[in-house]
Amino acid sequence: MKIAVAGPYSAPTERERQENLDRMNYAAAQLLEAGHVPLIGVNAALPVLSKATMEHKYKAIMDISLAVIEHCDAIVLLAESPGANRERDVLVKKGKPVFHSAEEAIRHCKAQSN
């Protein structure tokens, strides 16, 4: 399955933003090791934005993140935030599952395959 990983990214300091990103990437690594394709919208956006000179970077992060989410079969929502909730809502409207940890998603997928 293609499983999105979402959670807060924005934070007051660079260290806190990195910690948020690390949490998402750790969950994504767990999904990858279980045979899934993890996708994190902010991971797709940040390298592009590092080269862009634009004023409204949050909007660009969300535009890219929401485009990535459109192609996912489920989402792991590690914690709520305005952006993560928007990502979740895209998949909820499509009737796709929402999980709150990589472990929960992995257990669900194993149960479905049995």
C-alpha cells in the first residue's frame, strides 16, 4: 500500500521542525520495512522550496503535500495540526483508512491479507 505519514511539521525552532520531520521519517521507515510505500508530503516539498524564492512557502508546502496525499491508500496521522488534518481529510473523504501509528497500519494490513 501507499501510505502517507503526516503530523505537525511547523514549529518555532529549526530543531523542533527537525524533530517533527524525524518522527514522520521514522514512521515511514517502519512502513517501508513492512513492505509498504511511505509518502510524506513535506519531504516532497522541502527540497523544492529550498531552491525557490517565494513569499508564501506554507501554501506551497500544503499544495505539494496535498498532491502527494491524493495518491495514497491510507494515512498514518502521528498527531494533529492544521496541515496534517487537511491531509487526513483528503483521504477520509475518499473512504481511506486513518491510522495513528505505523504499527497500527502494519497490523491492519497484515490482518487484511490473512
